[in-house]
Amino acid sequence: MATAGLAVSDLLVTTKSREVQRAEAAEAKGDSASAARHFLAAAHLEFVLTNDYADAGRPDLSVRSRIGAASCLWRAGEFRRARQVLEELMSANGENASTVLEVLADLQARFPEPS
Amino acid sequence: MRSLKFTAALERLSLFHPALIWGDIAAATAAVWTDLSELRPLTIEVENLRGYGKEQVVLIPSLNGLSVEAIQQSRRTFDSAKRVELAAIGVTGLALHYLAKHEIRDVTARGSGADYLVDEELHRLEIAGRSRKADLPAAWNDRKRRLARNAMPYVLSVVEFETPAARLGFFGE
């Protein structure tokens, strides 16, 4: 069974979801090293899903996964890469700009970059 | 308005929504629910949820299968805001299942929060938890306004744990 046509693996989606949950739980428990590991795992799975959803004809979910990847990278401490992903998303389609700026402002407020 | 009652078995969340991990969520839901002066039923105003309609639903909490130690551990591990956030996810998971066997399939990070996808159609689900009754209407209206900017259908759930009560709705189709 697939989530959005044969191009998207249920197993991949479930693994990614659970990595996000593990990361958030570790983050809430103050275990930043574990949170970073799981957020990075989730980010890489989101990159795979970004393309799979696009291939499956779900551009909305492709954008969602890309925002998810950037959010995970940011929360793993990979600020520059996260910002780059969000900027690419805005460049590719201006319609995403307000959403991306909202996500970026939220990340900056809750998880500020070290100066 | 018709009112239906369900016994909400927290320990079964992992059977209702097998894609996700529910241990911390079930324990936090029990912790927040049992923080009330008594273990009160939770009333949900349902708006246009597919397979259900517009009704009022009452969830009667069942802590069977959850250990006291897991609930206490949740109180020690997560701060109160995080427990409320997790408890809102637990209540929403229960409500979606009991109302119309809806299943949460996916969770992703979105900024500092998370959003979810429901059922094979992968409708977006947003969940918010509040500790105070007075904060529910504002949280509901803010999220509805933001989610409506996107043309895609969505499910919205806001839970408050003072009464306790919730609103759950499906919009956009």
C-alpha cells in the first residue's frame, strides 16, 4: 500500500514520522544530542519524500516535506542549510513566500541562531 | 443537539493510529487529565467532521493499561506546556478514531511545531492544546484563519483542559 500513489512508500513516511516524534521528545527532555540525531534523520527522509510527492502529483505535500526538512535541519542546529532550503523554496515559487517567512520567523523566535 | 458518549481508552491509541509512537502522548494525556480535581469527561463540539456531521461528543477517560509510574514520569520529564500539547494530540487521536475511524498517518515538523496528515486523502490536521478555557476561542479562530489561506481541506482540533472541552472540525470541502 502506498500513501500517495506508488511513488511514495508508507514505510518511509512512518519512519520519518517516528523520527520526528523521537526528535521532539528528546528536545522536550533537554537531550539536544539525541534530538539533533533524530531531526537530521527526519530531515533526510523529508528530502526523499519531497521528490516522491512531486513525482506522485502532490506538489502541496512536496512543499510540506521541504518545509519539514528545513525545520528539522534548523532544530538540529544546521541553521545555514535550513535557511538555504527555505530560500530555495521561495525562489522556486513565490506563492510559498508567506508560509516560508512565517516558518522562518517561528524558528528564529523559538530556536535562535547562536550569535 | 445529539450527544454521544465514548469510553476513551488511551492505551489503544497505538492500535487506532499505528504509524505514530504514542507512549509519551498517552502518559501525558493521562497526566493532564488526572491533574484536574476529578477525572472529568471531555466534551467535544464537532463541526462537519466527515462520517459524523455536527454533533456533541463526550469522551470518558479510561486509564486502564497505563501505569502510575508512566504518568508520574511524564510529569517529571515534560514541562506543563509540553504536557498540554501532548495531551491535545492524545485527545484528538481518540476523538478522530471514535467519531469516524479517522487515522493519523504522518507527522512532520513545521517551524517549532508539528502538523499531521489524516486518512488516505492525507488531509492536513492541526492540533492545539490550551490549559485555560478562555484561550480556546482565540486559538480556534487564529488557526482557522491561517489554515484557510491555503485552499486545501484541513482538520482542526483545539483542546482545553480547564473544563475540559474541545472543538474539532473539517473544513474546505
